[in-house]
Amino acid sequence: MIKTKMRVKTSCTEYGRQRNGRHPELAQMIEFLRNDELTLLNPGLIHLELRRIAQVAKRLGLSYAPCLLGFEGHGGNRTPTIRGIIVYKHTVDLLEEAHLEFESQAVENEYKEKQRAIYGRWQRLIVGMMTKDRLEREYVND
């Protein structure tokens, strides 16, 4: 797992200088450390950051590991930032092809679910209108 946690202690005046561009080397160092995280991977491993890629790797039975890129802090709580997975280089092509097929099936299934929901809403509307008409015919005193 890749852990990145860095604290840069600066006073308010230094922060203001950094924002104004008077300390560009500090900003460059921070940006370098953030971009250099994925270069720490072992040789032969690669990071894939695709939507639902972990599900595809699990279905194929490939060995993978979720990629921990750091921690985010919100109100004193630290939550891990996990994006993508780490896999072997020789499985990347197979995984990308399977991911493409998986995503196309997912899009088709989402479309079918939306269509089913639309027809269900129309059916509920029509049945409600028919019930209203029937009740008006039966219980309206002429």
C-alpha cells in the first residue's frame, strides 16, 4: 500500500507568501511529492484507475490490491483515499478488455432498469386513472 502523509508547518505569513508566489519552491516540493506517489510501485505492477475495475478483477479471479493514495481529513476525522487497484503488468490487457465488456453490459442493464421503471410509473398512473373513473361511475349520485 502506498501511504502519503505530509505536514508542512508554515505560519500565516509564510502561507500568504506561498499564495502570493514568494516561496514557489515550497509549492513545487509539495506538488512533486503528490505526483511522485505512484512511482513508488514495485517493478512489474501497474495502477489502474477505472470505474468498477475491482469488480472485474474479482470476477476474473485475478490477484489485485486496492490502491491507498493517502488520507483526507474532514473535521478531525481521517478517511483513507482509495482509488483504483494495483495489478501485474501482464494482466492489464486482459483486465482492460474485460472492463470494456463489463461496462457495456452495465450500461445496457442501467438502460433496461430505467425503461422498466418508466413503464411501471405509467402503469401506476393508468391504473389510478381507471380506478378514479370506476369510483366516479359507481358512487356519483345523479
